[in-house]
Amino acid sequence: MRIGLMVGPERRRYATKVDRLRADALWAEEAGLDSIWIPQIPDEFDAMTAAAVTGAVTSRIEIGTAIVPVQPRHPIALAQQALSVQAVCGGRFVLGLGVSHHWIIEEMLGLPYERQALTMRNYLDVLDRALRGPGPVDVDNELFRIHNPLDITDITPTPVLVAALGPVMLQLAGSRADGTSLWLADERTISSHVVPAITRAAAAAGRPTPRILAGVPVCLCRDDEVGEAVERTNRVLSEAVTSPNYQRLMEHGDARAIGDVLIAGSESAMEQRMRSFASAGLTDLNARVVAIGNGRDELKASAERTRAFLAAVAPAIRAAG
């Protein structure tokens, strides 16, 4: 299992945003992590712009979005931006896509939130051709009539991960994309629900074994601080739990809150839990560091301890397969 770091969700701090993105990416690369993953938060920095910023200052590490909603972007505009980012990253960019949630697409943006699988399928029709390299993009399907040339970069391919929570989207992710990107998925959800569905779909389509990426909160702490870490995780990351999509996903596992997915505790306890995610079939762990403590200095020290642990444990977790 590869270990990645979630970067970018630092609210406010406007003046230092770009510098922090660069610093986080450089730290992850120098620490030997495999990847960085940038979420698209509704009121935050654009994820693909952040990918370009981080790609420009790194040379080895994989850089991906987790996840860019498709509905606000025309697929050609999305492809142009993705290919441009890929040119900056020199082939290290992974495009993570999703159909998001009703409270973002419908309530925030005022766009229809319907026929999600159809929407993603039609987007992939366009992206399949657009991400293949220079040439015409000719697609005529239920949502798009496109006849558009693209000549941005000959760096191919651009891998695509599709956020897939239910059986229809998992089938689509396995048969049409390179894998899936998850959030709020515990070990039982991954092993009993995600892995069988997506691998079966990929095999039926003659595609390679799919990547299964999951965003997982992590916090290195003393055993008597685990409760504090769970409470903070539930407080700062609980928004998405209200989504019906995530509620249906959690029905397949044991987690009832994001704090139940949290990997926390001592080095040995955290490594054991990380190995349980790997045994469940996770190929890529997207670590979202949760810091605990009182005041800025304690929070910063907590985050640094957790990051140092990730760097130390990554080679062993990777070698274990």
C-alpha cells in the first residue's frame, strides 16, 4: 500500500496559501511519500491550480485531485485544465473526479443533481478521447455534442480515479477508469463492498486491477489522547457525514462517524491499523493529518509528529504490498 498526504485544506491563511502548498509538497517528496492529494473544498483554493503549483516545485512525487466535481465544469474545459496540469507535472498528475453531493451541486451552485451515473459516463466519453493526446475530440452522447480540437501536451496517459460509493458508480469506476477515490470508508466497507465490485467490473472490461485510494484521518498521539483525536476529527471533518451518499456507504461497514475511520494512537497501534487497511484491499492511503493540542504551537507540534511517523512507516507499509 502506498502512502500519500492530503494537502491544501487550510482555511483562511490567504497570504501564505501558495507558499504552504509548495512547502507541503516539497516535504512529502523529500520525506519519501508516494503521493499528495488535493481536495476540492467548495469555498477553497482550486484543486487543479494547487496541483500545478505543487507540480512545479517537485520532480518525483505523484500529484492528484481528490476530488474535483464534474458538474460545474464542461468536460472540454476540464480536460484542458487537466492536460495543462499534466504538462506542468511532467506525467505525474492523476485526475480524481466525482459527482459530488446534493448540498454542493444543488444547494450551493444551483445546478441539477440528478442522473449521477449518466453524468459521469458521459463525461468519461469525452475525457477518454481528450486525455489520449493531441487530436480532435468528437463525442455525441446524451449530454454532449462535441467537435473540438485539443493540442496541449503529448504526455499520456492521464490516469483517472472516479469517486464511487454505490454499486453503479463502482461498476463505472472499474470498467471505465483507473480506480476509485473514497472517503468515510473503513476496512469492512473496503473489503466487502468496494473491492469485490470494482475488481469484478475491471476484470469484465479487460482492464488492469484498479487502484483503490481512501482518504483517512491520522493522528499520532498517546493512548490517553485518542479520545481527544476522535473528538477533534468528528468536529472538523463531520460535514460530509450528513450526505446520503456517505450514509449509504457507511451501511457496508462498522464506522458511524469519521472518527471511527481515524487511525490514531502510538506508532505500533497506527501501523497495525494501517496494515489492516492494506489487508482490506486498499492500494493507496491518502492521510489527512489531524492535529491535537491547545494553541498554535501544540497543534503544529502534533502535526509534525504525525508527519514524521508517516515518513518513517511508509517504506515498511509499501514493502508489505
